[in-house]
Amino acid sequence: MKFLNQNALVIGGTGGIGLETVKRLLAQGAQVAVMGLEPEEQLSEDQMSVLANPNVHYFQGNAAETLDMDRVAAELEKRFNRLDVLVHVAGISARRYGDGPLDECTELGWDQAMNINVKSVYQSNRIALQRMMKQQKGAIVNISSVLGMVGTREHFTTHAYAASRGAVITLSKSAAVYYAKDHIRINVVCPGLLDTPMSQRAIQDPVIREALTEHQPLSPHVGYPTDVAEAILFLASEDAKFITGIALPVDGGWSAQ
């Protein structure tokens, strides 16, 4: 029960990595506020089975929008006497908006990647830090990607996405150093390719699956949300009390090459 009597906020907690993280925080004793894009009536049975827990508070909204995040901050002030943990998972692949190789990337693809993947992190970290500075303690874990750490020749050439994920790493490292004086730790987890709803295009492509045997040499060559959720909980817990400002790859060996 490493998070007993602690309060956590998970941005993007309704699917994939986020939902697995919520499950584990609850199992470890936390109360969890969850933010997701979906109205409650659109949530699946699996999502509702987790979010119906009496220790969960669900907020529908867009983390990139100031008004939505300020509303969440006000609700947290009412419900929680403190905020111990923020986990920011929310993000998108902007391929459907025109992201791709830099010479082909559309302005819409660029703007969507930066707005949803970077601005949302700014917004959630901003409201969390305001609470954590008052209490002089807290842990933030932001999710980036291995593509924010290394380049790639083919299959994964979405350069706006890569830039947005690199920005999350740099922002987190810079903030980690600055807010260390307030006993706030800020770390990043960088997944490789996982079997999630967002990655099904790649997962189901036999050419990409074959390429993954080289990109992610550790068998089974594809990761799962549970792998990343375990890393998140470690970095958010007191087990990592002397760790801040790191970007931890959970990538089957991709970034080691």
C-alpha cells in the first residue's frame, strides 16, 4: 500500500497506460482523480468498472484547455486536502492530421501535436505545481516516447510528434531542477511501441512487426500498458525518493542502440 492516504491526479486515465496506472494506484491505497475526454455515458464497461470505484473522481475535459484545467484544479481544491501525485499520460499521434516527415508535415499536424502533447503537459503540471509548492512535496510523472529521445529512418517518421515528445522531456528536466528546492520530483517515462488502441495501425502491419524485432530487440518485441504503469508507479513512489529529472525508457532496448 505504497500510496495509502495519498491523492493522485491522472490525466488521460481512461485508456491504455492511464487506465492501468489508475488501477494500480487504487490497489496501492490512493484516491484518484481521473481526467479524460469522454463523457461518462460514452465510457466502456471496462472503463466504468474502474472509474465507478468510490475512491475515483472523474472529470471530463481537454487538458490542453485552460478553462478545463482550472475547473479541475478548483474541484481538486474542494475534494482533496493535498495533491501527492500527478501522472500525465494524455497525448496523441498527429498522423491523421498530416504529421509525417518534416518536408511533408502539414501545419495542422504540427499544431495538433504541439497543442495536445505539449500544451496539455504545461497545463496539468502548472496546476499540480501550484498545489505541491504549498505543501512542499509531490511527485510528477509525465509520459513522453522513445521517439522523443532517438531518431528513426522509417516506419515511425512523424516529426511533429517526435518534436512534441522531446519537448516534454526537456520541460520536465528543466522543471525538475528548479522545483527540487520545493521537494517536488519530476520524471518522464518514455515508452517504445506498445500494444494500445492508439498503435493498432503499426501493431497490425506485418512489415512494422518485423522491423520491431530490431527496434525493440527484447522479446516479445512489443510492450504493454502494464509495463509502463509499473514504471510510473515506481517513479511516483517513495522508492524513487532520490530520483528526479530522468527520462526512463520502457522500450525493449530501442534507445540503447
